[in-house]
Amino acid sequence: MSGWPRYRAVADHALLVSFGTEIGDEMSAQVLALDARLAQSTPAGVIEWVPALVNLLVDFDPEATDHRTVQGEIERMLANPVRTDQQGQERVIEICYDAAFAPDLEAVADAAGMTTEDVIRTHRDAAFRVRMYGFAPGYAYMSGVPEAIRVPRKSAALRDVPAGSVIIAGPQCLVTTLTMPTGWSIIGRSPTPILRSDADHPFLFDVGDRVRFAQIDRDTYEARMAERGDG
């Protein structure tokens, strides 16, 4: 794409590399390719990098390198791309659409001109992809909400939304990991643990993973939570 990527200095210690403005597989593939290239050959002074929807933030030690040097290293990497596996792993997330766990399901159905059963089926059968982490630990932003059930953020956030809530807004879906407020629509709840005790891999998902939701009933949800010690 002409004019891309673009580079922007962030404070004195980071460089933002942007590949475009449209969220999708093409943008994600470019972000993940650079992510993999940095992992294979990390430039001197670079501390970490964070992939997002259409860009990647490279954080560095300003006493060891600078924006111009880091940009030059990244430009050389992008001029000599390497093949990477963009498929990711498939993750299965259990979800219970019971009314007690889905306070916004009926409103989504009304907005979409569908029955709640149709909304459930549409969401359950969709293919999702983890695009980035942000906002809170383990908050994996997934694309893939079918257009038929896309609804905007609500005008006001709801407080004390339980961890494990499955929420949607626009084309994105997320499974909450903490009790927090949200302005997204809550359409179910999952017992699948997202946060892990593995320091090297603290979250269930990696950016680029494919996700599908498997419907369970209330009894199965309660049993899963009891197995976790949260029932």
C-alpha cells in the first residue's frame, strides 16, 4: 500500500510502526510478520514490542539506541521479509448464553431484528481471530463478529461486570478476565480460564490465534466453575 508503513516517535523511548487503517487479515499479517522478525533478530537496544490491530509499538532503551536507528533496522527487516505461520492455533472457548449471564442478548436481538436464538447461533458459528491485547490483563480483542449482530458501544458503561463475560461491540468480541465496567454488550459468560500461572505464557491466547465458541448449558457452566474452585 502506497505510503505505508508509517513511523511515529513516541516519547524518547518508542517507535510506532503503522501499516494502514483498516482492521483485517492483511493488516494483521503484516503486524505479525514484523512481530516474528523482531523475535528472530532483535535490534540492539530494543526492550520489547507490542503488536496491535494495524500497528506495532517498539520500545527501546534511549541510552542504547534512538528512533532513527530503530526505524532503519525495521526498514531493513521489512525489505527482506521472512515467511511466518499466520494461521495461529485454534482455541475453543466455552460459553453459556443463559439469560442470567447475557443481560444484553435481547437488546442485541432487537437491534438486529433477530430472535435471541438467532443471535446465539450467529455468534456461536462465527470464526474469530485474536488481533491484540489491551486495556487489562488478558483482554484479547478478537475480530469476527458477524455484521448481522454488530452493535455499537452503549452510551453508558455498566459497573461490576463479572470476569468471564463475553462481550461484543462493532466487529469485536472479548472475554473479560476481571470484574470491571464495560460499555460493550454482554451476551454470555465463559468458564474457560484465560489467565494462566505460566510466567512465560500468562494468557490462553496468542495474537493471531483463531477462536471459536462452544455453547454449553448452565449446569455445565456451574460444573466447570466448580472444577476451577470458583463455583
